Amino acid sequence: MPSRPIPTQFDNRNVVELRGPKATLNEMEPYEFLVEKELLSDSQTGDSITVFLTNRECGFKCVMCDLWKNTLDESVNRGSIPFQIRQVLEKSTAAKQIKLYNSGSFFDSKSIPAEDHAEIASLCDPFENVVVENHPKLVDERVLGFRDRLKGKLEVAMGLETANEAVLARLNKQMTADDFKRAAGFLRECDIAVRTFVLLNPPFMSSGEDGIEWAIKSIEFAVKAGSGCVAVIPTRAGNGAMEVIEKEGLYTKPEIRSIERVMDAVLPIEEVRVFSDLWEMRKFAKCEACADQRISRLERMNFTQMPSEKIGCGECGGE
Ligand code: SF4
Ligand SMILES: [Zn+2]
């Protein structure tokens, strides 16, 4: 049977059609949590808890997103989200920061019931910094009520993905770089910190070199818009749509050496912490001989925000 042609523009319908099954989840349990060290905004390294909340799937359907795999089709009942958070706080150690990541937008009341905000905020009392994620289009006055309930500082994490307008328009993210800029400006005016997710090699980027150049430009764009922290995420396949795009040669899997190049270029920018997302980083290493050293190098750079000596490798010849 001939394969179907790649859609010229991905939309919610064809992104969903290409998907595999979701995980089976229970709304009374977060689907994961972790405690890790992070360089915090006070320049100290401290513990940070991330709670991956089980909730209704994000209303946007971005081409490269695989977060839907751990979401529900229906909204959760009032009280389930605080219940999930409480379970993690009973198990985990004290930390300075908590991230409440819901695979979508915290301020979308279909995902996180707005009636739960007060209880969620009081559960966050022990933390100096509270990070939630949200789509830039859903950043408005509703953020302020939650900010006011917190004892600690609020930080909103948003996906810019890329500042390349043509590529961004094809991601079905349904926003422009200007939408991101407006949202970041609003948050900064309201004394809310901004964290940004930038993709290395999003789909539809013409080459790996372009991927590096645009990751750097996108970080610079985010900083100019007021972001104090940027996480660089190597784009992964594995969600259905990305496989179709990869087959058409419109996605290049990033290499760990490209991530190093991005970090080398942006660490001199003083007003921002830039982290490389190290989750499953081994998958992006082409050479076994230097993979561990390169991952350690990225880890060092995450914690010090300083350039680190480059890795030479006799196997791959990589600097
Ligand atoms: S807005 Fe974020 S969570 Fe929602 S589909 Fe896009 S990338 Fe995924
Ligand atoms: Zn090597």
C-alpha cells in the first residue's frame, strides 16, 4: 500500500491520528516525581522536586509533543491534584524548589481545576520557588491570583520552542514568537519569573547546523523577552507525527556535540541560567567512547554556568 503523503500543515486532527496509545493512569497518583539538584536563581545549588501531575491532556496538539502519552482524556475531579502533590511531599525530602509540571498548562482549568489553586498554593508553602508550566496564550490575569496565594516566588515555564517564525508556524503550537514575548513581558511586569523551553532541531528545520544556530538565537530571544532561565531540549521522535516527518527528511535527530556547541555559545550570557535537558541524553550520543564524558561535561556546565574544557576523542575525532 502506498504511504500517505505528509500533511502540508499539521493540525489537531492529523497529529492525533498518527498517535499510538496512551498510558493507563490514575487521577489520584502523579505519574512520576523526582528530586534533583539544580542551580537556583540565588546562584546556589539546591534540591528541586518535580511532580509530574496526572491530568487532562493539553488542549494544544503540537507536532513534536509526546507529553500526551501520560495524560487523561477527561478532567480530574476537584481535590485530585492536591491529593497527588500531598503524596509526593509525604515521601520526599525538603527542597528549595518545587516544579508542578502537568504536561500542558497549569492555568487551563480543564487540566487543573481553578478551585484547587488555593489548596495547591498552601501545599507549596515550604518552597522558596514554585515553577508551573503554561502555554503563552494562556498567560493573563488568572496567573495573578495564584501568585498572590504563594509564600514563595512564582516562576512560569513556557515553550518558545523556536524563534524561527516559519518553523514555529508549522509546529501547530498556535502561537507566534510575539505571543511569547507578550506573555513573558506580562509575567515580568507582575514580578513573576520566566523559564523557557527551547528545542534543538525542531521538525522542519532545514539542517543540523540551522538547528544549532536557531537554538542559540531562540535562547537570545527568550533572554531579551525577560526569561531568567532557559532549558534546551533535544527534540525527540516517538510520538507518531515525528516519525512521519523524520521519514520525509524534515527532522534531524540532534547530536550531543550539537548541544555542547549551543551551551558553549550561550553560557557567556550572564543574565540567564541555561540548562541542557539531560533526560535520555545517551540516545543523542553517536560515539560510545566519549558519551559519558560529554554528558558529564554538560552536567558540569548546568551547575557552574561556566564553559568547561572540551572533550577530545580518538574514536570519533570529536573535539
Ligand atoms: S502546548 Fe506544550 S504540552 Fe501542549 S501540546 Fe504543545 S508542547 Fe505539548
Ligand atoms: Zn567519541
